Amino acid sequence: MPSAVLFSKISRHFGAVRAIDDLDLEIAPGEFFAMLGPSGSGKTTCLRLIAGFEQPTSGHLEIFGETMEGVPPYRRNVNTVFQDYALFPHMNIAENVAYGLMIRGVGKAERLRAAGEALEMVQLPGYGARRPGQLSGGQRQRVALARALVNKPKVLLLDEPLGALDLKLREQMQEELKVLQRTLDITFVFVTHDQGEALSMADRVAVFSDGKIMQVGTPQDIYQKPRSRFVADFVGSSNVLPPDFVETLTGLSLWASLRPEAITITDQGGYEAQAISQSYLGGSTRLGLSLNGLRLNAVVPAGKPVPESGETVRIDWDRNALHLMEAS
Ligand code: ATP
């Protein structure tokens, strides 16, 4: 089976800006794929290239084995859910959801049937006659999703679709989206700058920086084995240890990452450090430490005593928990 999405050496430049730079990427059919990275790193441009709203400056793009050269957006088997939902305020919900079908000349009865089915998928049955202004933000988000699913695309592109929702709703929608993706077996390509969201939802994650992919892998790979300092810094609250310090531990002059949960407080051995801050997280407490000026975060599980600021503690970690990596 061909890849759902295949980028071969794709670049998209805007004048001097290399929004996407010589990118190779393969997304498998049925995969939930997240594009993660800071603002301006090229994620949206990547989605727009897949959707056909943007053309590559150079390189080759295929969707399910078909070249996309010269194929306009409406002829691609792809739909997009935008962050701002882009619903038409003067149309009711059913008309909004059925809009793409109307454009394609599908008859009214069939359109309404398909819209009703899509609204059921997103758990909004019976909302067809309302207007967007009569729905909550979370409901509007579901309508945008129903509209993108109505003509059963093979690839669904989601550009920060949960960005406008409050935390609780966001977490609920994250789970629902995952269930929906599994049920429908559609390839999802999800753009976010929220690392927690990417790690919890995706089968694989690509970490973007400056138009390039720094690493692509499973959430576990990306979190536990960041290949570079950039990925370690961006994904999660890893401690990044500089080469001079790592050299004293391993003899190798390399950067290393150390996950906060790998640091333990001990009675003897290890290193002497000062506690400098505590943040209560409910299930645990994040402890800020200074080890000869090197700032580290540790996690103290619930029920264990939390050192006070200024207190001297001994800390240690398993040598295997140190993950060596490149500088950039
Ligand atoms: P965000 O998370 O803020 O949406 P992003 O990772 O999606 O960021 P892009 O929107 O893909 O990043 O932008 C990548 C780079 O390309 C940025 O430097 C941006 O300013 C530039 N860029 C994107 N579209 C255009 C355009 N139409 N004209 C000029 N520059 C553009």
C-alpha cells in the first residue's frame, strides 16, 4: 500500500524565508500523525502543501501514491479543520456541514442525509437546524469537524483544532478525536505547538524547527530518546546537561538530557544540591534544584517529603537515565 502522504525533497520558500526546507516525510495510511514545533517552524505550510493551498517551490508530493502536481485542492481526497472553524454564520448547521457536498453538486436529500450522519459522528445529532451563533465554542468545533468529515476524505488535516477551547474541553476533545480517528480509519495529520497534546494523541510525532524536521518517531522515542538538544528542550520539561558536566560523569563531551522523574532524593552518595523551588502539581510536586549552579527539575511523588527552599539535599540518578545527544 502506498504512503498516505509522501514528501520527497520538498521546499517552499517565500522570498528569503525557507518555510519548508528540503523535507522528506512519509505518513502511513490510518496513522494519527502530529506535527509539533514552535511558531514559524513550518507546520502550517506543510499542511497547506498537502491540502493544495500552497505549491512546493521544488520537490515532489504524493497522496496515496498519486502525484499532486497540478491537482487543485478540491480534487484532493483531503479536508482541513481550521483553528477558527470558519463556519458560515448565515447558514444553519446542516447547511454548513453539507457545504462541501453542495459545491460538488450532490443533491439536497443526499446532502442532508450525509450531514446528519456526520453530526452523529461528532455527537451533535439533532443540531442541524441551529445557527453557529447558537452553539458553544466546543460545539462549533465539532461542527467544523463534521463538515470536514462529511465527504469522507482519506486524509484529514487539523490545524491547531483545539486551540480555542478551554483546558477541560480540550482534553475531552483530544480523547474524542482519537476515538473518532480509530473508528473511521482516516489518516489524521494534526498540527500543534502543544507537546503534551502531540505526545498523548499521536502514533508518531515530527518535531519541526526552521522548516526542517529535527526528529520523527513515536511519542516514546521523542520523549525518552530526543536526538538533539532542541528536541529535548522542546518536548517536555527535560533537564539538559552541558558537555562539561556530562564529561565528568561519562568521559564523553556531549550534551545529555535527564528526565525529572529519573532524579531521586537519597540519603547518601550522589550529588549535593540546593532546593530552590516547589510547584505542587496534584499527583506530585516539581522540585527546582541547583547543582553547583546547574538548574535541574526533579519530581517528588505524592506522600514523600518535599525539601524546602534553601535546604541541602542529596540527589542521584541511574546512569542509564542519561540520554546523550547532539548539540543542536
Ligand atoms: P504557527 O505555529 O505560528 O502557525 P507554523 O509552524 O505553522 O507557525 P508557518 O505558518 O508554516 O509556521 O510559517 C513558516 C514560515 O514561513 C514563517 O517564517 C512564516 O512567516 C513564513 N510564511 C508562511 N506563509 C507565508 C507567506 N504566504 N508569505 C511569506 N512568508 C510566509
